[in-house]
Amino acid sequence: MDRPDVPPPMPDVAVDTPADQPVVVMGDNRVVQLSAGARHTCALQARGTVYCWGGNGNGQLGDGTSRTTRRVPTLVMGLDDATQIAAGSLFTCALRRNGTVLCWGSNNNGELGGGAMGPERLVPGPVAGVEEATRITAGSGHTCVIRRDETVLCWGWNRFSQVGDGTVDGFRRPTVVAGLGGVVQLDAGWSHTCARLRDGAVRCWGHNDSGQVGDGTRVGRPSVANVTGLRAALDFACGEKRSVALTAPDELWVWGRNETPSRLDDPMPAPTRFGSFTAISQLAPGSGFTCVRLESGRVQCWGRGALGSLGNGSNRDQLLPTDVAMLDDAVDVVAGDFHVCARRRSGSLACWGNNSDGQLGATTPASQSLVPVEVMPLP
């Protein structure tokens, strides 16, 4: 889940979510948000500039080049007023202060909003038809925004109806998600999308082969479906084929693909039956694993440990939540396919897991790191 530097409210009952867009401050280079794609990572600074690093085979770093891997943070060209960022698999988008959106990188699946396949874009360019956006999220090949009127627009890859317009057309221009209003939070998985409404209800649509839509079936949903049996949610997030939600700071519900080999996928939301969570502040599901940030600043992860994605010094799978090593002051955490990055209270960044394309942003040439390593400082 990618979001700016304001935590969601954790009240006894659901309340209106306050505006949580970072304020653009000229000259302020503090990082206020992170976003992780499949094999690249981006960081938004308070002044509105964006730096990205990692895989760049489709221009997803926005530095004007293609296929030039960057192992250290690199400035995205021509962007100085971003308020939120969202990294997809092979592309990246940014929400601007004026409510419009810029995207760059792959357009193999219509990710750039034109409604068809087309050439990749090596620097940010506008998405036509998107105005008054207040939040943004990106899946593998699709992007969605909440508009000021609390409706939702989506575009891009739509093979599994993740755009939510009732069709399975391959590509879509920015299109209103029908039957959906009062949206205060939005997140995209690999090929499904979910929204939280003002009353705490969660609605999902798109690919549902593992039950990630949460309606009790494994049938794809081209239109918005109710998540069944879930209590009013305070926060939620979508992973590759899994969804998770908080109904209280110590109550975590999950549905979709199960990340432990001994258990089956579950198309119905259910509270976790393992571990002991207290004061969860943020959810970050990845590809076959999940991480949570606790109020204390610790981060715990469980599920697939391939390539060190759990950050606990091992690449073994873990059935139970385990602490990420050497990290007790996190204020933000995001997960890509098999890498995770965190922003620390000091302002520095640390990443762990897969580093095959330099997505950890560190000087290490190793293809993976089992524990957090420091990202090279941004200018």
C-alpha cells in the first residue's frame, strides 16, 4: 500500500478520513512517501520532486533513459509538484498538486491511460481526462484515483476487469467505476482493486482466482462486489492476490491467497489465527508475503521468505510474524514483488529482499539482502 506521510485514523468507529496529501514545500528534501513496483522503488520529497531506482527496462524510472538500471536514487525528469506517487510493475504515476496525473514507463498494457498499447514513455507525461484527483494507486498494469467527489477513475490493463467498468476489454482509458461513491481509501493489487467507504465497508472488483475480492467466491468480478462478513475497516491494503484489513489496531483480517504453505486460499475474510498483533499502524502486503508496521516502529513480516523478503536474516518461509532485523523506528513501509523498503524516523531509508535490479538503492552489488540495508541518501 502506497500512501503519504499521514497515518490513517484509528478511532473506535469509522470517521471521515482527513486530507492526507503531503504539502509541497519548496526546498524541503525530506522523503514523505515511498512506493515500490515489481523491481523498482520511488521516493517522494516534500518539495514535490521524485527519485526512483532499480529496474528501468521500460523507462519506469522516468530519467529519460530505457534499460539503464539505476542502483542509486535518480531524479525523475520534469516533475516538481508531485503530492503522491504510485509504482506499478513496469511504470510509475504521480499525482500533482493541481489534481492531474502524470505517468511514465511501460505502455504494453495501456498503463499510460491512452486506452491502447503504445510506445513506452521515458519521462512523465499527462493522463488525459484525469482531473481533481486526490489519491492514486497502481497495480501491475492499471491505475486508479479517487476524485474530489469521492468517486473513482481507473485505466490501463483490464484483462481481469480490474478497471471496474463491467468489461474485460484488454485496455481502458480513464473510466468511472460504476456504483461506487463515498470512497476514502483505494488500493490496487496485481489485478484486483479495492475501496474503503466512509462507513468502513470495503468493496472489491477484478481478478478473483484466489478469492482476493472477498465475496466468498473465486469468480472474477467485472463490477464492484461487497466484501462479505468484514467488520467496519479502519485501513486495508491489497497484495498480489491477497487483501488485508484492520478492524481495530490489534485485529487483522485477511482473504485471498494464503501465504503459508500449510493453509488453503480463503475467499471469505477472517481474522488471523496466528501471532499476536498490537497497535498496527500500516499494512504492506507483497507477493506471497505480508509486512505490518507497528506503532512502536517495529516491522513484522510473514509468508514467503524467498530472496530475503521477510528481512529477518533468512530466506525461509515463516508461518508466524517475525521481526525485521535492525529496524525499530519505521514510520512508513511499502512492499514490491520480493523487496520491501521503509522510511525511518531519522529520515533515512532502508530496504531488504530482492536486489536483482538494484531496487534496494544501496551500494551493495549483492542480488539480495536478508536484512535491511541503507538506501543511498537522496540529494
